[in-house]
Amino acid sequence: MSVTVECRKRPEGSKPNALRRQGLIPAALYGHQGAESVSLTINEKDAYFLLRRAFVNNTLVDLQIPDLPWNGKVLIREVQAHPWKKTLYHLSFFSVAAHASIEVTVPLNPVGDAPGVKQGGILEQMLTELTVECAPDRIPASIEIDISNLYIGDSVQVSELALPEGVVATDDPNATVLSILAPAVMAEEVTVAAEETTKES
């Protein structure tokens, strides 16, 4: 998926609140010239539209800055927003052009029907995303986990994931991604939690 957005260089001395009243969101570009950063603005409507199509630290974005002029591939590194109003405060972009490999976050999606679940087991997913290192043009949209051979008591670790060519996981290889728990184990965990709550009260 190709995503393009245009930013403008932020006027010197401009205040964030004043920019927002004008319908502009402050932003910054990093990584295009070493440690140097550039202060930018992005149209508020464009910013919301961008965030509906691109994901933080995952989707490559074609960033165009006509008044520098500059354009190139970037990742959205950070989104600052109000915790519940979702009002945008600031966006940070990171240029990937000068990097042979980058670290990104990719969603983990179980696929298939686990025999263990059909037997009454519970699928518990501990990790919903994975940090990987790959070339900018090899970022996977997601990583699928085949659970069609998992029975009660089985689990999948990071080291067992089938990753696309050129993609390397940087998370703990021994971390458990998901497992099929027996119903009794789930009931025991609920009972223990209830007992601890009773003791505390």
C-alpha cells in the first residue's frame, strides 16, 4: 500500500497552539541528515487521514516537503495525542533512505483452527505484535501464526515463528507468543485470583 503525505517547513517562532488553531499539526522529520531534525507542519485533515491508512513504526510513507524541497520514504515513529479525546498534538517521522535495515513492529495474526480449542482448550495470545529488523522495502504487513496443529498444552515461541525472507525477530526468542490452555488451568487461575482479592479485602 502506497501512502503519500505533504508537510511544510514550520515557520520560525511559531507556537504549537497557534498552529493548531490554524488547522496545522506540528511535526518533525528525523534521520534524513544524521542527527539533524527539521520542524514541520501537516494539515490536520491530512494527518487524521494518514493515521487511518498508516500504522506507527510499520507503514512506509512517501513524505513530500515542497518548500525544502525534500521527499523520501519515512516511518511514523511517534504520535502524540490526547489520551481519550484523540486530539493530535504532534507527529514524528523517521527517514529510512539512508538505512540498509530498520527496526519495525509487525502485528501477529493466528490463522487456522487449533484442535486444542475444539477440545475445549483456550487460545491465549501473549504477544500481539513482534519487533523485527528488515530492509525498508521488506516490511511485512503482518506475520501469520499457523495454529492448525496445536493441541492443549502446546505453545509457540518467537524462535518458532515462520518469518519472511530477510526479516529477523529482535524480541526474546524464548518468549511465548501464544499457547493452548486447558480449561482447568483457566479455572484454577480465576480461583487463585479470586482468593487473592478476598484476602486483600
